[in-house]
Amino acid sequence: MTRTSDIGVMDKTRNIGIAMTRREDERLLTGGGRFLDDLPFGDFYEAAILRSNYPHARILAVNTDAAKRLNGVIAVFTANELGPILKDLPPKVVHPKLNYQVRLAIAKEYVRYIGEPIAVVVAENRYIAEDALELIEVDYEPLGSVGSTAEALKVGAPLVHVGSETNVAVHIIQQAGDPEAALKTAPHVLSETFEVTRGGGHSIEGRAVAARFDEVTRQLIVWDNTQAPHYVRQMLATIYEVGEDEIRLIAPADIGGGFGPKAQFYGEEVLIPWIAMEIKHAVKWIEDRWENFVSATMERSQTHRVEVGFDEDGHLLVLKDVFEHDQGAYCVGLQVPTITMSTLPGPYVIPNIHSELIACYTNIVPTSSLRGAGRPQAVVAMERMMDRIAEHLGIEASEVRRRNLIQPDQFPYAVGLTFRDGSPLTYDSGNYPELLDGVLSRIDLKAFRGEQAAARKTGKFLGLGLAMFVEGTGIGPYEGARVRLTNRGRVLVSLAASPQGQGYETVYAQVAADALGCDIGLVEVRHGDTSFIPYGQGTFASRITATVGPAVWEASGELRADIISVAASLLKTDVGGLDLRGDAVEVVGDPEKRVTLADIASIANVGRHGMSVPRDLPVAIERTSYFKPTQAVYSSGISAVIVSVDVETGKIEIIRSILGHDCGNVLNPLLVEGQILGGHAHGIGNAIYEEAKYSRDGQPQAVSYLDYALPTAMEVPTPELFHVISPSPLNPLGVKGSGEGGTIPLPASVANAVEDALRPFGARICELPLTPQRVLAAVYGLPKLES
Amino acid sequence: MSETIDIDPIESKLWITLTINGSKGSYFVEQRLTLADFLRKEVGLVGTHLGCEHGSCGACTIIMDDKAVRSCLLLAVQADGASIETVEGLARDGALTPLQEAFRAHHALQCGYCTSGFLLSLVARLREGPIETEAEARESLSGNICRCTGYTGMVSALLSLSNSNGEDGEKP
């Protein structure tokens, strides 16, 4: 299904494009939010989970006798009691070459990472449940383990999956052109190795699941603060071997942050509803912060070995990147490394590309998508090399970029690789030179170089770093919206996807109101409940604006046509002479002739029981639209940072941060800027502060916020934002995603800036995050830090 | 049947009397119950949220006897005799306070989970004096963690409060 853009709609609208404040805010500001653990569940029992203390071990025995005898404990479950649900939790994205290993909801014979579930205690409250965990005895036989891809790939390394031949999960190569030949003939070739470390999502609300089997309706009701309620419902239906309508999955109205980890599917989501059915009593499980550190999926750890070939003028001739990706103990999905593979070329014309992935199993909690999802690492590899080319040729890094950018008249631009959604990596629209110009118009490069030189003489080290990126967003397969005229004469928009702070209740009311041509006050948006709309995919991969947006637009436009038709029939006039005004449809120029939306609903939806209606009167005024994108739509952006590096302490101060972003048409600038600002903070965390450290054998070293530094208001400067608008031709709103663009370039731009600042020392910045130790090691040439 | 184990006998409960958002009440609570869990589970004030339960993220911040405190690090029994303020007590008669209004106007919240902790930290801070500079705003926000907003909206919200005070001539 190919669609042409109707950008003209943007001009006629009254709500789209306006920076409306949010409908969600009042309840959230007054303590009236509806987060999962805030819901009045009443007498739900509470679960706590015993998790592995070993990165790799065989479980010889689990003794739960004492735990079961604790007063207030209802039941204790191990794999022995959960046979029917010991089934594979399949990865989201697979590959024919994947060294497939089964992931179970709860460990049976082996544990493969610290944090893997071993037993579930259900008790009258969480305090008792946690007491009971202390009474469970596990007899482990510790096995050798690996805490990094480097350890995993060593000859003779312990195997994460006993019986497997290798720790390699998948080895994939994508190529465009003839990279090997180009490397041999390129006038200049540079190479470097870059390491990016693990970090977490750190939604301030952890994961949570509650469930009750309703004996009256014979339906299992699951409350789950997931980003993807329909996905979880389908997984549960498959594992429990029931029809999809026998499960109602509800993502509460408010979810305390997502960022990717809540879009994955976890053992706890299988265990808790099943246990509720087994004990015939409602149960809830609320993840605590320690559990979040050791059991929610993470991301980022990759090691890139990059080679670039270029000519005398800095034109890119060939890019070769071979990278190791830490998959963790199981493959939850290959989306992250496959996104890395195709994000590498970014906004540049590169005739020859070799992108090679070696994904490894390690004895660490599995990795999966996290805001940025494989892109920050790819941008580090690419953009750090752009700076190295500039250094090598003695020209400005911005100039090297300019010479290589894809030009605005080259769209659609086929890169020659395949994107994560299975479609060819073809950029739909963009204006990369305008992004670069946007930065250069805000920074006087010549003046900065003068200031930098003068500062160096006083022992102050300033640096400028740039990073550009292209980001596939709005991926398939589809997303839906159901729009209804209610008996109160209002329009109810139901979305499948659940928000985690993105403001769906506001922005999709804007879209619906404009498509309907009605007062936005008549539109209500609800979301995240499988009983509202049968199918959906969920909130992830910056996909909702470009999938739900068009679905709401289409369904609401169709609903308008139905409403006008009913009014025409009732007013005995032609549809052409009618318009929606306030809460009624009026004859244009004769406002006395009108019929209210409530009356339309009463006649067309409620009807008169058993009575026929005129042939031309539409009935049941509701429309459902599923928008199916043909491919991803490609957002883009640029980050520029100016830093000051203290060579005594290793402290990095960000003096200026500029972010240019292009996500096509903007539905609500307030919300889009909010996404970019939040992403920017996350990117700074990844660049300088956040590090989920592990020992060589997989022991997590940072499992609290005393050890894992999340950025506070002291660390995150206010960036200077600017927008470039290149509408997508691939959806009727011309929109693209904006949820991750703030994060993606920051690790690379900060690293570029720090290396630029430290050029007098010849410092090489090859590892992130840039903690003081790493900065000082780069300045003084100290050996690499050991875990 | 083996003997049951009882870690938490009824004798471990104590009576406490405290004032919460202006209302005085007495409660019979377990000694090990945290103040946060007490407010959420026993009193039903679920607007106070738990983010880390080790005193770092600040989501559970409330005001106890005029000081912003982490309710995850206190036991309910330690609040005996205290006066507690939570997010539910801020807006009166359905009207948002100027701070809450400024948060909305400046998109200072996204998911909203950490918001009540920020609000209570700031209410306590603003009682000590106005927040007039960006540096003061950032300092006053630095005890809490937000993962969604990047803090920019909160800084703007705080500065808008001091600006409007200035315009109204109310600044000390």
C-alpha cells in the first residue's frame, strides 16, 4: 500500500502543529496518576522472586519447605510446579543463522545470569514474600562464566549454553558495493577500535504485572505496565494455549517511563498470571530497583573495529565495520545489532560498505532495545572516524561531513543495505546540509578555534564535537486506532499502543479533532487495553507518530464522513452543504438547521429497538483503521557540543549543546521537544556517566544508584534546539518519529569534543562512557582499565 | 504438618498518631513498615511513588515537619507525632498551585511518576526562599531523578515562578 503525502492538510488544521499543554498533566500533578501499583486492587496477594546469585550454575536442588511454612505465605513455585508454561519465550527479531537457545520464564536446570528467576513466592504482602525468599535454599553447582564479548570469544571460553559449540549467537555480514577492493585502492585508510558500555533504561517505575482470573466471565485479566499490550497478550495466548479473547491485557493509563525495556517480553509476565490461575487468587508483582538492575533488559555494549578509506579531499570511498554485540544470556531479539548494522552509513554517500555483526552470548542479563537501540553505538563508530579523517587531512570536521552528505535532491536514497524491518534501507526524505548549516550558523567556527587556542595557553582545554545520524522510525507491521461516536455525542479514540509519558491523550486528540473538523473538547483518547481494539503492536522504535498518527487521521476522517451522512439524511439535505460546528452538524449558512452529535448517536447507534431505518442512513458510527507502513521513515539530526575538559580531574563540562532534529511535520512541538530534551539527557548519561559494570565472570558491579550514575539536573545542560522539517512522503501526515533522536548522537559528539579538546596530548578516546578515569587515562596514556 | 514459622508477630505492631495533609489520625502499624508503604498502602495516598527504595531517586519525597524527606528511608513508626504533607495535599479546592501550573505550562513532566517527589522537594525549598537563577533551580532539582524530561522544563517552570513574582512585585 503506497500512500502519497497530503501535506496540504497541515495548513487547514486547527490543532495539529500547536504546542498544546497536556491533558494528562492534571492527574499526574495531583497524585491522581493511575500507575499499576497505584490501582485499588484490594486483596491481591503479592509476589517476590528468588533470583540467581550466580552468573552461571547448574541448579542441583531448590528447597522451598521452610518458605512454605512461613506464616502469610500462600504458595511457592519453582520450575517443578510450572511444567505447562516452561516453553520458549521467542525472540522478537531472529535470523536464519541464529544459534538459537531456548529462554524459559523460570530457570529449570541452569541459571545463566545473575538475576534469572528461580522461584516465585506468593504471600499476603511483599514483606512476607521477601522474608520467604530468605528461607529458600538453592544448591548450585557453579560453572565457568563470561562477563563480556571479549571473554566470550576467547578460545576455550566457558560456554554460556552448555552443549552449544560456541558463544557466538549470530554472525551476519551486509555489504554494498565492493568494500574489499575499495579498501585496497583507497588513497587513505584509517582504522580504530571503539567500545561502548552497557547502560540501562531506568524508567523510574520498574516493571509490574498483576493478574486475576475472572471466574464470572472466564477471562484472564492481566494488568501489565508494558509498552506493547497486544504483543504480550499474543505471547501469553500462545504459551497458555488459549484463544486471544480469553485474555484481556490492560496497560494502565499511566506508565512510569518505558525507554525500550518495557517493550520486551519477560518470564515474569508469563509466571504471574499463570500463578494467579493456579492459586485461584489475584496476584501482583512489582519489580524493585535491584531486580530492575539485574533482570530488565539493557543495551549498548558493543566493540567496533572500523576502517574507513577516503580520498585526498576526504570523500568517503569505503566503510568497513566489524563489531561484537553483547546479546546477554539469551537472545530476546536481534533488533538492536541489526539496527546498528544499518545505522552505520548515516547521512553520507558511501559507495562501498561492509557491516559485520558478531553477536555473543554472555552470562549477563539479556540485552534488547533501549532508547537509541543500537544507533548510538553505530554513530560512535561512524562519526568518530569522520573526525579522524578531518584530523588526518588537517581540515575541519564539519567540512569533511559537508563533502560527504547525501544531497536533498537524492531522495529517495537507497543505501544498499537492509534495515531492521526487513525492507531495503531507503531514506524517504531529509535535508542533511540544512542540519549541518543549522549548527554552523550557531557556532562561529573561526572564533571558536581562536578561543580554543588561547584557552590552551592558559591550561584550559576546550573542544568541539559534532555527530550526525539518520534513524529509521515508524516501522511496521501496522498500528491501529478505533474511533467511535458515543451516546454522549463525543468522539472516543481508542489506541492499541500504550504511552509512557509521550502524551497520546493530547496529541491524538489533536489529530482526531482536525480530521473530524470538530471541537477538540469533544474528543477523548484512551489506550493500552486489548478490549478496546483487537490488534496492535505497541510503543517502541519511535514508531507511534508515524503509524498511529495516520491511523487516527484516517479513521477520524471516515467517521466524519459517516456523521455528515447521518446528518444529511436527517436534515434531508446534501452532504456538501454540511459542517461540524461545536457539538452539532449544521447546514452551512443556515445554522438553525442542525442536528447534535448526541442526536446522531441516538438515531444511528442506539437506534429504536427492532425498527427499520432509511436506506441512506449509516448506522453504528465507528471506524477502525490500521495503518500499514511500507517501510521505515527516516528521521535525522545533528548534535554539536562544546566541552571543557579538566586534565587534572578528568571532569567534562558541557559548555554548549546544540541539537538539530528533523522528524518531518511536527504534530505538537511541545511534546516533540520534550522527547528530544529527554533523549538528550539520556545521551549525556551514556556519554559521560552511566555504566553497568560487570566483572570478567559476569558479576554486576553497579546495582544501585549509588554505583550507577543517572544524570541529575546538575549534569544535563539545556540544549539549544532547532528543527528542520522534511515531511515524509510515505504517510498522510508527513510525520516521522522523535523518541530517540535526542539520545543517538550524544555519545559520539561528546567523545569527538573531548578528543578535540585533548588534541595537544594526542589523546585517543576509544571507550565510553567518559568517566574521569577514562579521560585521565587518555590524557596520560595510562593502560586500559580492567573491570 | 511441620510447624509454621512466624517472623512478624502481632506484638510487633505499634500505634502511631500523625497529621497527614492537615488531617490527624491514629494507625496501628507494623514496626518494619516504611513510611512510604504506610502512606501508599495503609492510608491510600498512592501519589507518593517508589523508584529505588534506597534513598537515591527522590520519587518518594514527602514533607515531614517542614522538611523534605525520603519516605522510603523512614519507618512509619518514626513519623509518630509528625505532620506530613504529600502530593495529594498540594492543590486545594481543585485548583492547581502556581508550581503545579508552571510544571504543566512548561512540560516539566512526561510519564509523571517522579513528579510528586520533585513537587514536594520544591515546595519545601520554595518555603526557604525564591528560586531566582538557573543555578539555584538546578541545585534545587538535583536531589531527584527524572528520566523523561532532561530537566529543562522543570528549570523553566521554576524560573517562570520567580519571574512572575517579580512582575507582581511580590519578590522579597
